[in-house]
Amino acid sequence: TLGLHRRGFYDKPFDLERCFIATPVSSEIVAFTRDFARRENLQPYDLRRHTGLLRFLVVREGIRTGEVMVNLVAGESHPALERLAAELRGRFPSVQSVVLNLTRRKAQVAVGEEERLLAGKATISEVLGGLTFEISSNSFFQTNTKQAERLLETALEALALGGSERVLDVYSGTGTFTLPLAKRAAEAIGIESSAIAVRDAERNAARNEIRNARFWTGEALEVMRERLHVGSPGAGDADASVSPSFDAVLVDPPRAGLHPGVIRSLVELGAPKLVYISCNPSTLGRDLGLLCERRYATEWIQPVDMFPHTPHIECVAALRRIA
């Protein structure tokens, strides 16, 4: 079986024949890989027994470039997977990259501890907001390019940069927001925990000839403590008489939202403008409440439908610092 999980059952997938929010080539790659695995008798992974070879198939596509990456996640290498990579490249001209992620952990995680390139190149590219981005198999990139541009435009509208500002982007990924910010500011700095994503971000900055963007690798709280000297337990709010080190901050955390220490760090930084991009309205509401208790006010919130035909929604919240 190769497809999606049944609702509420992460150990019971069903065969996916067609996905209406994916391109036809993605569905064709799923069907082709399923048929190949059955023909070669490649066994699927069993979480309870910790047996089997194939764990996940991840298909990434650059809608603007037409480039496709096929990421095979498996428990070990196998000669048949190299044949599969060659056949995918031969059958689908848009497949520019086939990678193998190896994981031996007893877990349902679509990320490996080791990555091998089976065919083609190691990355694919996508164009977003007039910039070209290279995307690795395990680095985060928005899945809906057109709506990601709406998300970006909304964030830029909220920040209203004039060109002289210093901007901080927390949870910066491959630079999706950092680089457009750098194009409109004097300097943009991104903080990202994934070293792979930071490598991609730096490569993207060079590819787009952006020289005023920098990236710091590490967990947001630790980096803000070490680099910016904020967020330590017991520290107070920023002194209103001291100029903040950043004119604007953008945060785009995972579904769990902001760590309390990161919220404390943001308050201590005291940037006049703060934009919060969230994929979870529940944690967004919680975090906005904490920020608004400590010298910030929410001006507006704009939902953006990144995942049509699903209950999921992204939101852009614009905040300003109050004296």
C-alpha cells in the first residue's frame, strides 16, 4: 500500500490513486513506485515488528520550474532502489532528483540520518517572489507556491519596510522570507535550527546576489541568548528608552508555537514591528495573548488558505510595540 494515512490511524495507510491538490505527475509517480515495489517484492516497513524496507515516498515539485524531486525513505540500501531511481528518471522527464534517506530508527519519521543521491542532482529549484530557491530533500519549503507568495506579500505589507531597517527572521528555513526581507531592508538575519536549511539559505542568497542577509544556525532560544543576549530567565522587559537592535522581527514557528523563552526574548528585543506567521490558530492565540500582556498590541490578523479543501489555515498577525 502506498498513499496516505487513514484518518486517526497512523499505522493504516490506503492506496492513493489521485490527489486533487497535487499535480498529475505526482500521482503518476506514486502509482509507478507502488507498481515497482510490488513487482520487485520490496517489503513495506512494519513499525511494530521493526521489519521491512520501504518507509515513505516524498514527492516535491517546483510548480514554477517544473522540477520534481523523489525522496525514498528506507531502512537500508537495496540494489532495486537504484533501478527504481533510473526508471523514474527515464519515465518522467521532470524528475531531476532521486534521493535515498536511510533511517534505522523505530519511528514513523520521513527524515533519515543519512542521505544518498541515487540519480540526477541533489536539489531542485523553485521561483517564489521573483527569487530562485534551491530545495534539499530535508529542508522546509512552503508546499503551495502561489499562496506562499500571498503569505509573503501580506507579511511585507505588515512590515512596510523603507530600506534602512535591520530585520530579524526567526525560524527562517531556506530563506523564503529572509531573502525578500533583505531586498527591502538594510540587513536581514535569519535564525534556523536545521544546518541543511541554513546551507540552502546561504546558497540561495548567493544565487540571487543578495549580500545583506546572514543566517545563524541553532535553536531559536539558544541563539537569541548567545547572539543577542536576551531571553535569560528572570530578565525583564526591554527598556523603553533604549533603541532596539532590530527595527522589525518576523517569526514563523512550527505548529507548537513559540517557546516561552522566545516570547521573553522578543519582548526584550522590543522591535517596533512584529509579524507572526502561524500554521496553528490555537497556539497563535495563546502566543498573541502572552505578547499583548507585555508591550505589544495586535493590529490585524489575515488568514491565508495554504491547503485548499482541508481544515488547515495559515495566519499572518501584525503587531506593534506600545510604550
